[in-house]
Amino acid sequence: MTLASAYGRFNTSHVASCPDVAPECATIAIPDHRHVVTLGLFHTELVADYGATSGVTASLRLPYDLKAQKVRYTTLAGDLYAPPYGDIHHRTETLRGVSDGQLTALFALGGSLQAGVGLSLPLGRTEENPIELGREGKKHEHIQFGSGTVDPIVSLVWSRPVGPVVLAASADAQLPLYRNSKGFKAPLTVRYSVGPSLPLGSTGLALQYAGQYQSIGRWNGEEDEGTGFHNGGVFLRATFLPWKGFRISPGVYREIYSKSLSDESFRQGTTWSLTLTRFF
């Protein structure tokens, strides 16, 4: 059983333009301006791993998220701007709730390789189409806690001792296949990591390059803002075995590369994590 938590800040911005930004565009001149959003994300999850056989591990992952959003509007020159349509698009607010879970199984393939398959569990709250609501001048929410669909998950894990260190690499992908009942098709998401770890008796250190690729999500074929990026950075994790059957692992992630796949900028701040595992 593992209880894992992490906290990081994410900064995004995009240009808002008529005629799509609001129905007021039909009656008044609204210049191009920018929506600037900072999201403080506290993510925690409970993970149960069960060794069904010597070569098969089943896992159930149940997450809970707290999302603290701060919003400001600016001109393209960076000056503060008060849009005539108010706060229908974004608001300074804190949202919390259960996010989509995962049920997966990892199989030993022999040697140093393992492969996993599974499904996402649509437990998180979803929203109505924010693009259509925005065009109608109605208040809406862009932040969702789930995809509203059951998505296949595949993964590969590799590790091998090389002298005093262990080299490891892993990758997993969530593959949405269809739209949910509200017209949203979640983006393809791929996560990967590679790097060495150094066992030091009852402690250890691991240094990895970890990244994530996310395609653009779509609402009835239209691009969903806030999705579509590729980023990566360095993840440093320490491991301690303070008592028999327990493991504690603090970690820190620092982004060194980020690229948006749309006109929206994306940056991830320093992210801190802590996991506590109990073995039975």
C-alpha cells in the first residue's frame, strides 16, 4: 500500500480573440488580450499493489486532487486588462475532488523487462463543453477531474544492474478511443523516465530524466485549451527504509524543457513529492 503526494505550480497563458471569446464581440470592439492562469496542484493518491503470482502484479490507483487557480487578464503588452465579459472563462478559485483511477496489471516477460496493460476508471468530475458555453456568454469551467471515458493503458518497465548502480527506464501511455457523453475526447498522454539509481544499504538515490507528452484534447472536434504539450526535466528521489516493512521516498522535479503544441504557453514549476509505502 502506497500513499503518494506531490505539489507543483503550473503556469499557462493564451491569447483570446474575437469573435469566439464572447458574444459581446458583436456589439463592442474587444482587442486581442491574454488569459494568464497559475494553477497550484496538490495531487495525492492511494495505490494498492498485489503480487498475484511471482510474475504478475495487479495495481489499483485512486487519486484525489486539489487545484488552486489564480487568474489575471492582460493586454498583449502585459498591462492589466478588465474584459467586458467578466469572469465567464476563468476565475480565481480552489477546486477539489476525486480524479480518474486506474486498474492495471504488470507482467514479467523474462530478463529485465516487464509489460503492463490496464484501464482508466472514469471516477472524476467532467464539465459541459466550455467552448460552446463561452460563445453563448455563459460561465463555464475548463478544469476537469476526469475524461469521462474508459481508456486503455499500456506500459513497459526495464531495469538492469550495472556495477554499483541500477539502470532503469519506463514508459506508459493512456489511449483515449472515443468522446464522452459531453463531446470531449481526452488527449493521448505518454509518460516516460530513464536514469540510474544507487542502492546504499537501507537508503538509496535515483536520478532520472522524466517527461510527458500530451496531445491536444478536443470538444466535438475543436481544440481544448490547456491541453497539448511536451515537457521534461530532472527528477531526484531518495529512498529510506526506517522500519521493517516501510519505505519513505521524498523527491523533487525540475523542468528543463517545455513546448506547447498549440498557441498556449505551458511551464511547470519545481514539484515536490513524498511517498510512504507499507509492505505486507
